[in-house]
Amino acid sequence: MGPKSRLALRLLGALLLAAVVGAVVFRTEIRRVRFSLSMFSGAEMVEPFRSMADFFPHHRVARGPEASELKRGQPIELPENYEYDGETRSTAAFLEETDTTGLLVVKDDEIVFEEWWRGNDETSRTISWSVGKSVVSALVGIAIHEGHIESVDDPISRYVPELEGSAYDGVRIKDVLQMSSGARWNEDYSDLGSDVNRMGRILAIGGSMDAVVTSLEREFEPGTFNRYNSADTQALGMLVVRTTGRSLSDYLGQKIWRPIGMESDAYWLTDDEGMELAFGTLNAVIRDYARFGLLYLHGGNWRGKQIVPSGWVGDSLRADAPHLKPGENPHSDFPLGYGYQWWLMDGREGEFSAIGVYNQFIYVNPRRNLVIVKTSANSDYGLSDGEESYRELESIELFRAIGRSLP
């Protein structure tokens, strides 16, 4: 072998060694990029959804010294079928097709059904996605009650100066809570050029989520059109952090997580600047999601202690303007109603729900004293911009069927 051949072999060996070292050193970053780029592509998401802290920066939400008890009632069987869109459909098939990882039914404050699938169990911390928006709403209500914020009628830019000159300049906090900020936004998960996928690219390669919020321009007069917009919730996260001087994770731990006795630590993903991704990256065990649902079922009261102001809970679950009403609505982009970061259903049972992509749910039916939590990794989610992919309205019909089947 000549000198040139030996040199070439040495160079090749050095390149291979560098590649191996780079893969080891940057394996977290590589996994982060791979995960973010595979979202809404049909890829399997079960394992990543229960291990987000392994490859994303995050803050811990510490549990207290003692967990509150969730009693067990008489176990139930799920209804075999439910009705949706004029058809009778199989419950088991639906749970399979939507890649359900956990389902918990709490009736009269007692667990009557609890099951996990696809390798998840009672210790699995699963990502909330937009279910976490309802948690941010609770923190805003507590911050107002404590005097950090004077009123929901104040402009959000009064407390978050970075929003001056953006779509949020002069917009009432209430309009931001009700997804009616008027900011131009595209939340189509199947569109690679959408604003929400712009957020996804920051998940992949890093950057500031707050910078996305401050860059937005106005499209509608605030308080006139209900457009689902994850940046609105990020703006609310900025509001809580600026006014309390605490991170969202710290404030959540002190004001909700420990006072109601959550059984497990949670964690909240952050951007590279340490700001929580307020629009939906809280990670918790399924029973703790149920506890949060029970907190709202009981008007913000946890076993005799008022955690979230009762008036705030009532206002959060009220569609108090025409553009927020459920049903066919020319001033809304979705058939469900909307409150303060909670979805509202039509009918006489007062149902409301926190809903996240890939079919995460905290569903609450006050009339039936019922809370249902569903965690999922629906790999078809976002492949198209319609209910055939999202299956959110269908999920609600299943929950209603479960409620009707109970004594």
C-alpha cells in the first residue's frame, strides 16, 4: 500500500470517528430534530410522547409530599358501540384506530374505568399538547386573583411590552384568552408552510417561541372572530411570567400541583431560552390530568380549598359573545364553542373539554358528575385538515355514550 493510500485510509478513519463522536455528542439534538420533522406525517408517536424529557429542554413541576386519594368505585364496561355521523361505530375499533394509550373515567369522584395500552402505564408522563392551554388559563386566573394583573379587560401589551407594535398591541387579555386576538394565523398541521409548523421548526432546531408571537400581524378586529391560535396561548404564558416574576412551571407547582396533591412530578418543555412552550407541552401522568379535570368540575375547589377562583372558572366556561357560540358559526373556524382556553359543547349538560392534537382530552360533564381523560398518539392526525383525520368531534360522541351508559 502506497503513502497516498495510507493517507486516504487515515482520513476515512478520522471522518468515521468524527461521525461516531458527533452522533454520540449530538444524539439528543438529532432525536429532537427527527421527532419534530416527523410530526403530522403518519409516523408512530407512542414512545416519543411518553419520553419527551429525554430529548427536549424542560422544567420540572414538583409534586408535594403526599398525593391526594382518588377513590375507586364500581368498575364499568365501556359501551360496545356509539353513534357518530349517522353510523353505529365500534368503541374498541375507535380506541385502536386513534392509537389510544390511556383512558380514565371518573364518575362521582371515583375511578370506574382505567386502562392503558401500547406500553403506557400509570407512571407514564404523556404530553398534553393543547390540553395544557387550559392549565395556562387557570394560571392567568390565579394571577389576577393575586393582584399581579388588574383585569382581563386590560390590554396584554400593558404587561408584556415586547408585544407593542405586534398583532397583540392594545388587545384585551380577554380576547387573547378567547382565541379572538385578531392575529393572522394558520394552524393547519397538514400545511408545511403554516404558522403552527413554523413553531414546529423551532421545536426541531431551537430558537425563541416568544419571537414568533411578537412577529405576528393583525388580520381581524380583536374580539370579533374566534380563530384557534397557539400563539395566543404563548402570549398568555408571557403574561404570567412577566407579571408574577416566576416561570410557568414554578407558578403551576406552587399554585395547583402541590396544593391539590398531584401524585407525580410533571415537566414542561421549554425553548432554548428557558421559556415554557405554553401552547401545549406540559407532560403528566393520566391521573393528574384527571385531578385537574375534577378541579374544574368542582368550580376550582379541591376538597374544601379554593384553588382557582370560582368566578374565574365560571367565566372560563361561558361563551359570552356571538363569535364564541357552538354550532355553525360564520365568525368561528370550529363548530365547538370557546371560553377561556376551554372548548364548550352545545346541549344542556354543560360539557366542556381541554383538547390536544393527536387526540388528548380532559372531558368534563357537570350534569353527570363525570371526567374522562384520553391520551393518544393518533398517527393519522394532521394528514388532512378535516375531521376524518382529527376525529375530535367523534371522540366527544364516544365520551357522551360512556356518560349515558353509566348508572
